[in-house]
Amino acid sequence: MARASEQSAPSGSGGAMEPPPDIFDAQALDLEFWLRPRTIDVIRPASKERAKLLYWKDGEIIESAYQDLCHIMRDVNGGNEARTIDPKLFETLWGTQAFVQRYGIEAPLEILSGYRTAASNQKLREAGVPAARQSLHMVGRAADIRIANLNSEVLGGLVKSFRQGGVGFYYRAGPKGGWIHADTGLQRTWKG
Ligand SMILES: [Zn+2]
């Protein structure tokens, strides 16, 4: 599939790749994409864990891998409590990663925040970290993510194009450049 925009992609490897946003539209994905086995490669910077898990195949969730994923998404800052995570959230996270992998972006998906206990969410609020009072993190329906070498505006735009829920854009100065909040609640976007 030749696209004019691909010609401007940097050749070679190792450099930051920023494919043009116009090609980051999940609605352009075909059925074949959605029927593929789903392996997600995630990292938790806070606990330095990394896992590459095949959690969905032939239309069904692979229970053991799904449980491992839920564990990875646990509240690493609040007593390591875990809970069931909405499979729809994993669908968006996997879809996002599988999408950018097509453009040579192989970095793991960084999970900055997954499930949060109410106490842990409150602690963040008190520390001035942006966290909603009724955060969907507290019910296993939200994640704050980042992908190395991927501009957060491009990442957020892609997550939004899945039309699976809310997307928050948290831009920050510095080498890490912020993060994207993705949830499976109402479809809406905001900047925080
Ligand atoms: Zn969040």
C-alpha cells in the first residue's frame, strides 16, 4: 500500500519517527487487523516490569495472559492492589500498539497508571497530580500511556480514532513529553 506520506519517513533505525498524523486513523483498519492474534508488549516504568503477552486469539481472551495483564495494570503506587481491567481497554491499547508497529515503532507501551485504589487516587489529587474524583482508573477502565519516540499528540489522536471512550492529552515539557489518558467511558477529549 503506497502512500505519499511514507516517503518522508526517516530511513534507518534508531531515530525518532513521527509519521504524519493523517495516517493515524484506526477507522481505516480492516477486519483482518481485528482478527489477528493480539500480543501486547507493555512496560511499567514505576516497577520496571515488562511483559509481552498473547492475550487474545481466534476471537477469545486467553484467560491466563489476561490475568497477567490485569496484574501488570495493578496499582503499583498503592499497595499493589489489582482488579479486573475492562477488556475493551486492552483492545484500544493493543490496537494502538499494533497500529504504530506498522510504521516501525516497536517500543513497548508504557503504562504510567492503570488501576488505582480510591485511596491512591485521592493521594494523587492531594499531591496536585491531575486525577478526577470519580476517575475511571478506580474501576479498571482507564490507563495513562506513553510510547517512546512517539509524539503525544499523535498518540492521543490515534487513541481517539478508536472511538472507544475518553482521551485526555497531558502535555508536559521535557524529554518524556507527557502522556495520554485512555478510558472506556464516554467518548470525549480534554487537555490536562
Ligand atoms: Zn488517567
